Amino acid sequence: MSGIDRRSFMMQAAGGIAGMALLSELALADPPVSSDPIRTAVIGMGQQGRAILGELAKLQAVKVVALCDADERRLGAAQRRSPDAAVYASHEALLENAREFDAVIIATPTHEHVAPARACIEAGKHVYLEAPIAHTIDDAKAIAAAARDAKGVFAVGLLARSNPIYKLARTFFRSDAVRDVVALRAQNFRKTSWRVPASDADRERAFNWRLDPDLSLGLEGEWGVHQYDVFQWYTSRYPSIIRGSGSIRLHNDGRRVDDTVHVQLGMSDKTYIDYQASLASSFGGRYEVLHGTNATIKLAWTHGWMFKEADAPTQGWEVYANRQQYFNDEGITLIADATKLASQGKLKEGIGLPNDSLYYGLEDFYRSIIENQPPVCTADEGMRATVVAILAHRAVVKGLPVTVRDEDLAGLG
């Protein structure tokens, strides 16, 4: 986060509140190591699939052996990055050579997840599936049901659960550091069109599924799923009612999917998650804020801060923290190894994560495979998060409150 962003947020903090940068750079686990690289196939060579290839290249335990996409040009471009990988035009063709790979990463459009996910589970492969896991509740539940009988690891890419800063901040949240929840809010503002250029009408329709109201879960679903899950993971609770609205504020290009949305997810105790997302403005970027009676936590994916109330009890660790003055407030910087950072001249500048959240999600997936451990995010957790995202989309589209029933969040028998 830039100094301007940090300064702006500090100025908004109430007088007497202390800010602590939650940084776990030196507490990061070593990447998983395997004597034999895990042979991996990647299905979906769009923007997310290409990002996945970039992160996999950092993991020594992984060997990309197969690429799959229905678009020949995308497949060719991906093969230039992984020249030793075999290429396939469909997941069915890929699975005809199932003995050639051990793990599969599925990064197709959301509405195309269900078929390859179920087929790869049935083939006994380790599967990493992007979130949201499906674009209908029935498909999400079908995937989760299939994953319960999986022979391999099945992991869902809800990335906050693997993010070291979010894991660290969660320990504070679940202790007495924050105490009683007052309010929960989040935003994702990114000024972009969401439109992918294409050379012909067929490719334009395929590439721009996010702008197809029959296929897309909109900003409230595709982006919101990750941020709603932060609160659901921290509190171990799900909303009971969702309200939403949306509009087109900038991109008047004939699209029928809103470029700006506002969602309220109400809990049974009358606390709310207040969420906004927009393609029309970038100010503030992406973050989550958890207000409590003892402290407030702000999380921004590569950085995190906690602002203690003036009357909050001390817990002992504060005396070891680096203290900085931010306007009228004293900022307490919490760093995993202050001595080492001081020797590097980094103690006062603050350090964020060295990698994107996607890297840590993939790293955890392979660690689960190598160490025979449960995934960080299970199929059932991914299903419930997806159902909330789908119902949020429904609330925005209908402009009416949507009740979240117990049976909505329950898996198939």
C-alpha cells in the first residue's frame, strides 16, 4: 500500500487509537518440497489461468505437464510459457491421458467449473478449484458432494484463508484484541471495463462471460465471494438476510451487468457486512475492515493494520513493538522479526507480502498434497461461500431482500 493510502487511513482513525501494521513476512512457511515434482495440468488459459502459470513457476515442487483450453490461440500463447507441456482442447481429451498428471487446477469461467471438477474428482486427481466454485447453487452442491468422496486433495481457492497476514490478523480477531464486533465493511474499487478484447463475435461472447447476465454473478459474486468469506471465516458465521442494489455508473456500452454494486449481508445478531464494488472508480482499492469495541482491523491483502482503542487493555506484546507517530495518533508497528528488519533498514518503512495471495493459495494446495493434510479451504466451505455469493447476486439483480435459509448452506445428503 502506498504511503498516501496509509496516511489517508491513519487520518480517519479516531484520536487516541493506535495503528499496528500486521506483518508476518518472516513467519512465512517454506514452500513445499517434493522429491518428485507434482505433475500438474491447468484447465483454462484466460487471465486467471495465465496468472496461475506465473505463480506455479515459483514452486519447485510443481511441474506443469498439460494445458487445456478450447481457444486455440490462448492455448498456443500459454504453451509458449510452458513449452514442455502437452496441450488439449477439452478436459475430456485431457483425461484420456490421466496417467500423465497428478493434480489439476481449474481456472475456467465460473459457469464451466462443474463438468471438469466432477470429472477430475472421479478420475482420482488432486483438484484446486477457483472461487466461486459454480454459478448455480445446484452445481455448487453437486461439486461439494462429489468432493466428499475424493481420493485426492480437493481445495477451493478462497485466498484470504492462505494469506499469511490474514491468518495472523485472524488470531488477533479471535482473541480479546478486538472483542465485540461493532461493524464489518469491505470494498473493491478497480476502474476497468471488465471487457476482454476479441477478434470475432464468437470469441467476444466466450471471453466476456462476466458481462453476460445469464452466466455472470457480477461484481457482487465474482469479487464479493472472496471478501464475504473473510468475515465468514473470522466469525464462523453466515448471513441470514442479504440486500443489494446495483447500477451502471460509467460503462454505458450496452452491458446488462452492473458496474457498481452495494450489498448488505445481515447476521442474526443485527451486525452487518457492508460491501461495495465498482468498475467506475479505483479510490481506496480493495480492503476489509472489522470494527470492534477494543480495536479495529483493516486488511488490504498485502498489508494489514490494527488500531487499538485508547481504553483497550494491553496484552503484553505491545512493549516489543516499534512505535511511530501518525499525526495525533501513535502507530504501533507489529513485525515478526524487528531485529532482522532493523538490520535491513526496513523497520520503519513497513513490509507487505512478497507474493500475491494466489501464490499462497497454490502453495497451500501443494503442501496439502505432499504432507497429506486437509486443504485450507474445503469443498463444503467453498460451497457455502459460493451460495452466499449467488444469493448476493440474486439480491442485487432483484433489488429485493433475499433470505439465507439453513438448507441453502447445507450440502447434498
